[in-house]
Amino acid sequence: MEDERLVPVSPRHAVLLSGEYLAFVDTPPQRDYVVRTVAKRQVGAMMLMSGDLVIASAETRSSFPLAAKYPLHFRKSYFPGQMHGETKDEFAQHARASNLIDIPPPIGHTPNTFRSCLLPGRPYSHLSPFFGVDPPSANIAEAEKLALAGAAGLWKLCEEALDKLLTLQAGGLAHGDAELHNFIVCPTPLELILIDFEGSVNREALSDAEWQKRCAVDLEPLLREAVYLQCALGKQQGPLAELSIERMSLFFKHPEQFQRAIELRASVSS
């Protein structure tokens, strides 16, 4: 038995898998083999959803061609009797997003499951020094501690994230839950990938006012992050910088604190 081997998990990603799991990759198990549970949604003791890394069974591989190609993948399971969105809609929206912003395609769905490619990376929120800091003004001090290389790298990732969101919206799709944990930063190759299209909505399903509101809400977490990063870097140029400064008063109670911090950082850097 091999000790370990690279196993493809998407059109451009692979993971190193140990021999104990390779056996299930090469010889499909009778049922999906759960490698690890990575997400749960529950109310009290009542389980609503489980997100698992699985190795696909023989039946799963025969049902979904991409499961045969990427047997190690992510499976989201909704428990019977629990309310949830239509998995066929999530599949369709993910497939649409895949065409618009070049993310790995969805693998398959049943009425109570949704399958997608495993993305070997970390949520952007886990990389940000600002995640979970309260009150928001406390992020000014966090920004002052951030090294230039770190701030510059995060800024470039945020620019990439904005480009993807705006491309989705220009293509008539609003994500619906564009929180920073739904941006996965993959190191090999280095890229940022948007996930979880369960709450996404098509432009044609909304009025003009509803669409504009939905798009603005999608951008807010990213624009907040851009304000914090400019407290570390000073005022930047381009769409991300312009939008974040323009809308700063909409999501901060005291935007003047951040404006002053950004101006001071620019004067220190000059």
C-alpha cells in the first residue's frame, strides 16, 4: 500500500492523501466514507445540516461523473424534516457562478444533499487580524500592528474578491452571503475562491431596488475590510479603495475615526 499520494480534488487543486484513505479512493466503499466533519448547523440538539469531507461510494461515483473524477469532495447533507433551500437551485447557481468567475464546478445533488469540490485552503476570515474584533474602532489599533507585507497581501486578495463579486453581479447573480469566511484562499495555485451559493439570487427575480440593495449588502463585509486595511496602508487607489471610502458612513457609526486613521497612516508613510 502506498504511504501517500497526490489526489486531484478540482480541475486545478490536489491534496496529499495518506495510504489509509487511498484504499477508499482506489476501491470505492459501499457508502460514502466520512473523512472529517467540517461544518454543522443545529438548533439545540436538533441537527439541521452537516458538512463533511467524504470519499465517494461506488453508487455516488456512478450517479455523478465528477464524483468519479474527484472522489474526495465536500458533501452538505440536510436532515429529513428540516427546512432548507432547494439543492437543485444551489447546484444551478453554483454552476452559473463557475462559468462567470472560473471556480470549480459543483459535483452533484439530491433532494437532501449537495456536493462540491474540496478547496485546499483557508477562509479569508482566518487570515484577517480584524475578524471578530469589537468594537469596530478597535481595528484601528490592529491595523497599526500589521506589517507592510501582510497588509499588502491582504489588500491584493481583497481586490481579487471585489473583482469576483462585481463580475458575478454584472452577470446577473448576487451571492447572498458574501461574508469573509466564504472566500477561500488557496495557496497552490495562489487564488481566492468564492463558495456557498445557497442564498444566491438571479437579477431577474428581483425589482431594481431589491437588486441594488442585495448587491450593496454583498459588498459590505469586503468594503469594511478595505477600510481597516487602509488604516494600515494609507489611502489606496482603484475601485476597492474608492467604494470603501465612499460607503464608509453607511456601515460605521463614527466614520471620521477611520478617515483620520487613514490620513495619519498616509502621512507616516510619506
